[in-house]
Amino acid sequence: MVRKWLLPTLTEILTKDESTAVEPLSRGHFAPEPIPQDGYSCIAAHQWQRALQHWQSGMLSLECLLRSISDHSLAQTSSRPIGMLLCTPGLPFDGTELFATGIFTPTHEGQMLLPATSESAQANSYGLPLEIPLLPADPLQQDRCCLLLTAEFGLILSVGLDGEGLPQFQYSFDPADVRLAWQSLRGRAMLTANHHLPWLDQVVDSFPPVAPNYQWVMKFGQLLLQNLPGSVAEKTWEPKPTADLELLQAITHEVRTPLSTIRTLTRSLLRRPNMEEQVIKRLESIDRECTEQINRMELIFQAVEMAEGHEIDLTTMSFSHLMEESLPLWQKQAERRNLNLAVAMPQQLPAVVSNPTILDRVLTGLVENFTRNLPAGSHIQVDVTAVGDRLKLQLHSTVEAGEQLQETSGKAVGQMLTFRPETGNLSLNLKVTQDLFQSLGGKLVVKPNQCQGETMTIFLPML
């Protein structure tokens, strides 16, 4: 018999008694397919990929619920939180300012847990996350979970290994589950951060577990299906192919074919010996322009397929390798516009779950659009960091004093494209690009700044 740890994880709480009579809509799980003995590791990796997609869908759906709760509570005074969030690191969204938040952070063998100070033991204000360390042997370090407590309902989301050692995403609105989840998390806080217990108890006591109104459960279930890449609901609700989509497919094909021929001929010329340097530069410029246009058309074609309900294949990929291949191109894009591009990222980056080819194309297109309206001499900072279970890629621009952003008036072409007459550039609009990132298992957030351009933040799930 396997000896269990002293406190259950949220995954164990949700799987320990599946025979319990629970309202069918208040609890749910995405069970993995049976794995045959041969090829276990390959299929297990696929199950983790699917579980992470379900978790991503749960996070997007939770974000929508938080916004709805915040909208309903705008009239409330700002002196008290409207809910409590207790989670493992890496919530990939904003909108938690009105909630008290506690984050259970991993620790490692030999890492010292800092003692409480008079400052850290004071009452905490919501909006500033409270960090609660986990013991090194705690199995919760391997899970991703979140407990939301509000006056309307309580909700648990969890992804971890079930009793058979297979990854599984689960959620529950059931008050009994919520109560057990809080007891489990409170026990962990008692072990490593008991000086925070008075504040935690005070906030949690304000939101006792209650049976949810069916409308909240139905809304979450609908959002969960909508946000799940390749789900039946997604394919059912997506628009059918129209004349516009068929026209886009035809145009992208007709543009790609001659450009591919031109690029092939250009590269054959570049292989000839003893060519003049000026001719080589011209041919390299032709090759580069053809490649950029082909990639742009490929990306538009991929977005059309996504709109028709095609699912993007995701796999484990090396983000370090992608950056090694992409950064020289990004540097050239910046140099052509007399921009300075700086990159800060760790030497070792974890693997992510995405589609390498499409991710490379969409990132290159984003960098191109990002640099398009910046004046010469501007600075672009690229930062890559790991945030919880997400890899965070952020681009931020800084304009030199006295310089102004160039005006770019993009015009909508149908429901998918944006055309800029001053440059002749045709690209996917922001909404379609964000949907494409969601299909890739990630998320794109763009925050405009009238004086400094934009800040683009991309989140990708790590394996």
C-alpha cells in the first residue's frame, strides 16, 4: 500500500469518492483515455498535453467568472475583498484586484523557510498576493490548482495525477468539496505560515461554502467548452465556411505559389560562385521579402482553417531552440527600421506545449507589427521569464525623448484582416491573432501606450 502524504491534494479530494451523489453539473472532469502498455510514455505525454489544454480552458473560463463577479460588485466599498483566491503559481490573467489572493509557492530540499516578521504577520490587504510556501515533500507542488471563494459560490479547479497515475483535469462547485479543499490548504498554511492564519481565517469565514445558483454553473460549463481547443462545442458554434473564407484561401494559394517560385530561383542564383557583393545583397533582400510574405500568407491560411473548425496539432517543443532561430530575424527586422532590440532571458528555458511552425510564424508577424510604427532610435526590450506553469514572453517599446509614434491607420478587411494603406501590409487582426494563440495553448495580451507604443505579453503553457 502506497503511503499517502499527511494532507490530500485537491486532485485527491476530487477523485477519492466518485460514487458520492453529486449534482451532475456541479462537478466535472476530463478523464484520460486508457493507455496501452506499449508506447506508454508517448501517450502519457499526449494526455498531459490534453490535461494542460483543459486547465487552460478552465483558467480562461475562471477569468470570465471573475470579471462577471467584479462587474456585479462595483458598487461595493473597496475596503473589503469580494472573494478569496487560493492557488498554485501562474494565474495567467488580470482582474484579481478586488480579491484576496494567496499563492502556495514551491520550495526545494535545503531551502530555508524564512521566519515570520512583525511586518509579514500584519493584516494583509487584498490586491497584493500573499505567498505561502509548500514543504519540499508536499505532492501539491506537482499539481496546478485553484480555489475560489465568493458570496455566490465556491469553485475548485485542479489538474494532477489520478489514482492510476494519469493526468486529469477536474472542477467542482460542490460545497462539501470546497470545504475539504480549504481544510487541506489551511493545513499547509499552518505548517509553513501559521502567522498568516488569523488573516486567512478572517477572509475565508466571510465566504462560507454555499450551493451555487445553477446559472453560475451553467455559465462556467459553457465557457469551458467554448475555450477548449478542438472541442465539439467549439466546432459546432464556429461559423461555417463562407465565400469570404473561400476567397481568402484562394488568394493565399495564388500569392504563395509565385512567391515560392521566385524564392527558389533566387536561392539557386545565390549558390553561384564569384557574384558581386551588391548583387548578393539584392538577391538576399528578394529572398527575405518573399519569405516574409509567404509566412504571412501561411499564417492567414492557418487562421482560415481555424475558423473552419480545424484543430491545431500541439506538441512538446524547445522554446530555447525557437528563440535561437527567431532572434536573428527579429534583429534584422529592427535594424531595417533603425531600432535597438535587447533580449533578456535565462540560459535554460523549459519546454512548452505548442505548434513550433505556427508559433514561429505568429511571433515573427507580431514582432513585425510591433516595430512598424516606432520612430528610428526607439528601444525594444524582449523579456522571457517563467511565471508559475507559464512561460512569459513580453515585448516593451521605449521611444526616444522628443520622438513621436508614427500614425498607422489600419482598415478592417472582412472579419479577419487589417490593411495598412501607408505600407501595403495585410495582416491578421488582433482578435484573430489572440484566437490563434488560444488554439496554440497560450494567450496574448496587448496593452497600448499612446506615448511608448505597445506592451505585448504572451503566455505559453510549460510542460
